[in-house]
Amino acid sequence: MRKKDFIFALIVLLFFLPFFLSKELFDSYKIFNHDHGMVTSFIKFAVLATLGEVIGLRIKTGSYYNPGFGILPRALVWGFIGITIKIAFVIFATGTPVLLEYLGLKGATTALSGKLSGEKILVAFCTSVAMNLVYAPVMMTFHKISDIHIIANGGTMKGFFRPVHISEIFINLNWNVQWNFVFKKTIPFFWIPAHTITFLLPPDYQVLFAAVLGVALGSILAFANKMETKELN
């Protein structure tokens, strides 16, 4: 491990360690998270998913920060995405069991709140499939558009609030990588299994676990960017 990697890991550890060492602090977090789910969703994704992108940048370039990377604009985007993910969790965790019960799976509407069972795993899996097939592609495409916009404007906050040329960016996206890797590989082989586990957790921990998965997302995005770079070369 290089010195800068050790320092980075130490900073991350020191930031999160108090929540594990202090029961009072962790209990305060749980209460605030329960009472203000949207706010904590914004904060958790702004911190953890951006952390994942920083790690992804390290994988891609060998550095944790490059001029024009735009950490603050990325954190704002991830905070907004965190709110939409919380909304998606509520919608799909409520609607999918209702659909399953309508299709004949009795007890589906209460399965996710019950003890671990085959039925609960099935409902969690179906919920994950529904969310990742309907919501995830839209979210991933939105994130890619925002990523291109941030880089094109030098990673500055002023540039971030300039008009986004969505149609132009959308047309020029590398759909080969976006479809064949981001959609076709990461959704079925990573996100659906990962979010199945997420929906097995108590609601107050679901978004936190999803935000932790955002760290893994940074590595996935870095790999996707490497694929795009190779295609261009």
C-alpha cells in the first residue's frame, strides 16, 4: 500500500469510527435517520457515493484528485440521486409486494417486514428486479449525463449550474459501453443480487447499505470509463 493510500484509508476510518465506538452517537444517527429519511439519504449518498467515485478516480488515474474532477458538484448530484433512491425504495418495496399478491403470492405484502424465509427472499428479489429494470437505467443515464456535464465545465460549481445540453450529451453517449456493460452486466450480476440483500434489511438500514454500495459503484464507473477510453483509442 502506498503512503497516499494509507493516509486516505486512515482519514476514512477516522471519519466513520466514532459511529462504531459511541453507542450514543449511533443511536442519535438512527433516530435522525428514522425521522428525516430524505435528509439522511442526501447526506449518505453525497458522502459515500462520492467517496466511491474518488476511489474510482484512483483506480483509473492513480490519483485521488485531478483538476476538473469536480468533487462538490458530484456530491450534489449524488445527494439528489440519494433522495430519488429513497423514493424508489419506498415505491417498489410497497408496490411490488402488492403486485405479487395480486398475481397469487399470498402474504407477499407482509413478507418484507417478517422474519427471514424463502418467501421473504423471493419478494426481496422481485422487488430488486422491478426497481433495477425500471428505475436503475434512468438513474444511471442521468448520472452519466451529469458526469459529462461536470467534466465539460471544468468541475467548478459555477460551471455546474450552467445549462445542461441534455439532448446533445444523450445522443453522443457511448451506448456500446452504457448498454453492454453498465446495463447488461452490472444490473443483473451485481445490482439485482446486491439490492435483494438490501430489501432483506430493516427499512432504516436500506439506504445506508445502498449508499455503501455506492463505494463499489465508483470502481464500476472507473472500469466503464476505462472501457470508453480504450474504444476511443
